[in-house]
Amino acid sequence: MQESLGSWGRGLLVPTRETVTLNLDGVWADARELPLMARDRPEALNLLQAELLSDLDGLDAAFDIWLVDQRRRLRDMALDAATSRLAAATSAEARALEARRVLAIDAAQEPVWRILIRAEAERGDRGAAFAAWEDCRRIFAERFRSAPSPETAALAESLRGEVATPQLVPPPRTAARGARLGVMPFRVLGGEPDAEVSVGLAGEITAALARFRWLVLVDSSSIAAAARKEGGGQSLELDFSLSGTVQRAGDRVRVTLRLTDHRPPESVAWAERFDRDAGDLLTLQDEIAAEVVARIDPEILLIEANRAAARPPVHATAYDLLLRAIPAIYRLDRESYELAGSMLAEATRLEPDYAPAFAWHAYWHLFLVGQGWAQNSEEVLAKSEALASRAVTLDPSDAQALAILGHVRAFLHHRVDEAVSLYERAIALNPNLPMAWVFSALTLSYRGDHVEALKRWERYKRLAPLHPHAFFFDAARLVPLLLLRRHEEVDAAARQVTALHTDFTFPYKIWLSALGHLGRRDQAAEVRGRLTAMEPDFSLAKARERAPFQPAVDLDHYLTGLRKAGLS
């Protein structure tokens, strides 16, 4: 390769035994240099907004993942540069120009719309100001299913004078209760036998995704019909689509999939490659479908949550409030956590027939107790039970609602056998829901069945090895490991889990007990200090009261370890 570059390219490539890298000191790369120039040179900013390597999607799943991250990084840099240019603009004409540059990158920046409207008015061009207002209204309605805030509407009204501003009708409250998703026909790169795999796999994935109640799956026949027409699936108004290729190589089948977010700026949100033995096609379809849906469900949820947070809170539906609350729950920051509780309470008030809002509000109460933040434990216990039960009553086929109700029964109320029955139903309804496998693993360990608990936890890990909520789900493994007296493994696993989220108290308690049994007093003192800094009133008495372990020998083992670790 060095030889093909010739003498002028000597030293550009730096090979090692495992990698080949480019010596950046010897080349000029636009993606590297443009961010440094963008604040001072508008032409650099314009180039920075172009999509990086736009013709290289779909070559390799790992490369697609890297490409998505790099495109997001460059977009953030462009937005930062454009915002800085806007802040430095002094004239009305310059502010209008720079505001349009910011909005071309991120149309959700409502304060920038107001800057644009004011700047056009200051220039004396009321027509341009009204046009900016209409563009703002249209984009918020089409892209974000919402309306500009009263502040922006009032600004436009003040410019219009006596002419009334048409009011944008808020979306119907039941119109948007989930992301609209379609599974496209997979492209076959081999012969006819692979066409059978393609059709079967698309059907399995569609059926599996339909079990996630918050997703809106478009009928596969509609997808196929739209794909045959000019323009593809644009008429279906999909939020997301899952597409891919199927290719056979000897006795192996390679399936490459990618999830595309169709809201501007359209981008690849997730990509993965699966290599399987082609001998058993039905097993191949089942395994790939299970892993795909378990991984893209939390990806879509995270994207939707970020998009909801960027929308103005005007005409917020229960679905919007739910999306904004979920990331705050997992951040476990006390202030944002309390705000999440308020949003979930408002969601249940707005739409008393929306089961997920009640389920997640019950889930919120679980962390309230687990983190030691509950002021009135009895009241929280009663409230969590009522909310979770209401969710299941509203939608008995919602596997996630059943899983949350099971965790409420097991963790908060210590009604372990009832919880096990709920998990069995949840897993039967949606065997690809990681939460159900994790919570059922915990509950089986509470009952004393630690070996089966580890098997169920491993099922979750096979389905979603990089789940966004791994800080919680991975911590569940510590319980059966502790009660199987595998204390060294608890120590190793707890280090990894607590590194994912330093403010989650649950793993520190199990870790502290294991360290007590290992006799590591110095390390135990350090872990105890970190735990009590987050939960100052945690004590042996409190541990005994909360611990849901049913066999007396398991409860004694947990408490003895805490006592040996210095907890009083």
C-alpha cells in the first residue's frame, strides 16, 4: 500500500500488527479543519453542514455506527459555530442571516426563530418577518407535532397589528402515542434461497416489534406496496424504518440491518451485522429478530426522548411528558428526578386511559424508595401499587406494565410469588423485553432460586448487551452472585456496574456485603463512605426492613456481610 502511494506519500500510513492509521500531520482533512474555521468563515460553516461521506452508508455495520457518531459530532460543531456567529452579530441584517444558518442546522431552536422575526422587522421587512413566523409554525407542526410557544405567537401578533394571528390547532391528544415504524423489505444479495430468508426475517422482526406497545407498526403489506411505487415509503410518513440486506456465503448467512430516523436531519440511528449458521433458517430468524428488537427499542426510545426534550412544552401530550421523564429517571439527579415525577403525574392526569404513563409513574416510585428519597414509605408503597395495578388494568397485554407491577410487588411489597406469576405472563407476551428478564431474575433470586436467576439475567445480556440502562440491569446479577457466595465475582462486577453510574445506590449495598464476607475492611470502608454519602440513613435496620429475600439463610448472609463491613 505504501508503494502504491509513491514517494510523496511516504510516511502517510502508520501500520502496526493490528491496525493501519493515517498520519494526520501529513494531510489536510476537511472534517478536521473546517470546525476550526467555521466561526470566522461562513463558507467553512456551509461546508461543515454537508453530510459526511454521504455515499458510504451500508458498507459495513461497524462503519455505519462510526459514521453516525461522526456526523452527529460535526453537526454539533456546526451548531456551536453558527450559534457563536449569531451571538456576535451586531446589525439586524447580520442577525437575520446568522439566525437562518442556525435554524438550517436545528429548526427546534425556538428562541432563534424569535431573533429572526425581530431582525426582519428591524430591517423594515414585515413581509419577511411574517414569512419567518409562518415557517416556524409549519415546521413545528410538521416535524415536531407541536406549536410555537405563546411568547413567539405574541411576538408575531405584535407585528401584525390588528390582524388576528391564526391559532394552530394542537394535535389530538391520542394522535401521537408512539413512534411510527416500518420494516422495509430486505434486499437480497444472493440467490433465490436467500429471498426466503429475507421475507421470513422481515416478518419475524415485524411481529416481534409489534409486542412493544408504545411503537406504532405500519402494516407490512402497506410497506411492500409503497416500496414498489416511485418515491418508496415516503407516503407512509414513517418516523423510523428498518432496512437491510441478506447475503449467503457457503453455510453462513450475513444479515446487515440499519435503523433510519426520517425526521430532519435524516440519519442512520443504529446499525448492526449478524452472522449465523444457515443450516436452521427458522432458528436463524428467531435469534436475529429477538436481538434486533431488544436493541432498537431502547434506541428509538432514547431518540424520541431527546426530540421531546427539544420541543417546546406547549400542548404537551401524555406521550411527550412520558418521553421527557424517562431520561430524568435514569439520570438519578435529585432535582431532575422530582421534575420527572411531576411530569408523570401530569401525564396520568391528562390522559387517564394511557397505561404506559401509569406504569412509568409506578417505576419512578421504585427508585424513590431504592435511593432512600421517600419521605413517607407507606404512602409511596401504596401509591406505587395503585399506579402499577392501574396500568395493567388499562392494558393487560402490556408486557412492560406487567414487569413493572411485578417489580413493585417483589421489591417494595415482598410478595415474591405474585411477582413471579406476573413475570411469566410478561415474558409470554413479549419474550424480547430485557426489563422482564432482569426483573424476573431478581425475583427468582429473592425466592432463593439463584442458578435460574443467573440464567435469566444471561438471557437479557444476550438480547441487549449494550442496553442504555445497563447500569441498573447489570446490577441485578450481583444479587444471585452474593447469595451463591461468589464474593470475588461480586467485587469485580460491582466495580464495572458502579463505573456506569456512580449515583445509583443499589449495587453499593450488595458490594458492601460481599466485601464484608471477604474481610476487606479498607475497601469496605471506602464503599460504605460512598454509599452513606448518597443515602445517609442507610443502616442494618433499614437493610433488614427493605430486603425482599425470602429464605432466612439468604437474608442472614446479606446482613452479616453488611455488619462485617462496618454498617451498624
